[in-house]
Amino acid sequence: MDKVVSLSVILFIILASVWEWQSGRNSNGKKSREDWGMAVIAAFGLSAVQRPALIFVIAWLGTQLAPHFQGSLSWLQQDYFWPVLIAYICIEELLHSGAHFFSHARRPRWKPLLILQQLFKMGHRPHHFSGGNDGRGELSVTQTFVEHWLFWFIMPNFWFQFLCLYLGLTEVFLIGTVFKGLWAAHNHVNWNYDLYFLNHPWPWVRKTMRGLCHIITFPTQHHHHHARGKNSAKNMCNLLAIYDWLLFGTLAIETERPTQYGWKQSPQEEHSVWYRYFAVDMKKLG
């Protein structure tokens, strides 16, 4: 089942990548050689190292600390599948967006919390590199799961996913994770179809779409999160924009594409895939 999760999202990313390539969305410096390299390394690391390692650790901890809880919630998904699935998606998204918000937040004064935030910032920083420092870079679907090797190990939503799997919510985990992964990938594709509705000549279409953008995250919202400017600290959610709107105060709805993507990079970051993926530099806070 875990292979089904990975393969379904990978298939979408491959198809979207082919579309981006054929439509010229990756040409003329929009993606650098290092961007492609990070996509390959991060995808391999996530599927072959981080996910299996986290599954093993949670299963081992569960058998050592609470073996009687293994599969104990399987009845819950059998009797209340849809409510449990909705709750799973909402909780997983809250944990992910909360950690994401923490990665972009202002520096806390309490030193232990500051050190923890530095780890999150360092882990998340490579996700915001698009192209080089020339400003020609744009967002691509292959950037969906690009992170520093550390990031997936400290993200609480990953621990939550595999804890649910250990507790027996297998089908909920499978469907919820596939849905979340596909929506996240769809928001990273180099397209902005939602702008058609946000700029539609009919007012009721524009207003309806703007209302939907308060509930669900659409591509242009996430593209602006990847912009170089004030909006890079906005739109923390991959799926449920309602958290950006009501909880974090970070909702930004724009009616045009970003003018420039990607954070500025150091020389090592711009020219070395291995530095992006493995470097441990607590000073690079983004």
C-alpha cells in the first residue's frame, strides 16, 4: 500500500513534468541543473531512506512501548470511514502547515525554541530555490518534495501519518496521503488555471473563486509562497487555506503570477546539489 501511495504521486509528477517540458515551462533558465539534481536526490532519499526509516522507527517504538495498541483503531475506519478520513486530512494538514509556519516565523527569543526553528529553517530552505540568482527561475512540479535531508525526519505530519498506520488506519492513511500528495504536487505545477476564474469577467465567478481560495489552496496561492518578496511568508498550507485565513493570518490571494520566484542563494547553494541537500549551516535562515 505504501508503494501505491508513492507510485500514484510519482506518476502525476512525471506526467506534469512532461507537460511542463513540452510547453516550455522549464526552458530559458526556469530550472537549473541543480534544480533537476535536487529533484532526483530528494525523491530517492524520501522514498528509499526517510519514509522507510520513519516507518521502522515508529513500528519499533510501538512494539516496545505500546504493543497492545498496534491495529487498535482499525474498527474506527470500518465503522466511521469518511469522518475519520476527513479528520485525518484536517489534522495532518494542520501539523504540516503549523511546522511550515514555524519555519517561516520570526525568530523566537527563547534559545531552545530558536535552535529548533533554525533546524526547521535549514531543512526547508532548499525548497525555495528556483533556478539561479538571475531571477529567471520558476516553480515546477519536481520541486514538490525537494527538501534538505533533515526536514522529513522532523516534520510532525510524517510522524502522525505513520502513527495512524501503526494504529490500524490503513485505508485512511492510504487514501488521505494520496489525496494530500496529489494536491500538493498539483499546486507546484507551473500553471495558474485559477487565475482564469479569479479574473473572470463575470463577478459571481470571481467572487466564488475568491471564496474558495479562503478554504482550499490553489496553485497561484502556493506560487506566491515561492515568490521572492513579501508573499514568501504567506500561504503556508498545501491544501486547507482556511488555516492560513483563520489561524495563521497568512492568507494571500493574488490575481496575477509572481514576478520573481525563489530565494537568493549563496554560491555553494547555487552551484552544488550536495551542499543544498547535506549542508548543516545554522546561519542560513532564509
